Amino acid sequence: MKSKIKKKDTVLVISGRDKGKKAEILKVYPETGRALVSKINVCTKHVKPTQAEPGGRRDKEMPINLAKLMLVCPKCEVAIRPKIDRLATGEKVRVCRKCSEVIL
Ligand SMILES: [Zn+2]
């Protein structure tokens, strides 16, 4: 199934340890079906100090499976499975099933 989630979308995490959190998509990896989501699925890396930077713990997001994410409508702020509609121009757009807002 082709993903309906794009960069800069707000999504709701529906499973895993970040379940229930809303966050923004930073990047989508269509070839692996995963996405990088801001502050979600963070792993802590321990970094050795170098001359340029002090060492310590560094938080880094890891990609999460798109199946664990649901698009959040920017208008009504509800997590939805968008409907795909085709405009007169032939362009496909996502439409909120709840408030009928077109989500670009
Ligand atoms: Zn909506």
C-alpha cells in the first residue's frame, strides 16, 4: 500500500512506546515504509568527547514504521485515514473524512 503520509504532516503514533503522541514528520523513507518523526522513537547515543564537542548523551530519532502512524487533520486535529480525491486538474489530494478539509 502506498503511504498517504508526507513530510511536515502531523501524525499520531498508534502503537509502540510513543503511542498517543502527536508529532511532525521529518522525513519519509518510501522504500522501507518508514518515517522519521520529530521526538518519536528516540534512541540515546553515548558519544565520546572530542576536541570539537563534549561527550555525553545525544538523543536521536530512529525511523518508525508508517503502519504505526496515523495522519492528523490540521483543521479538526483528529487522527484520520484520509480519503483520496482527484481534483479537476487530475491531481490527487487527501481529504479529511470528518471535516472534508483538503490536506495538501
Ligand atoms: Zn478534519
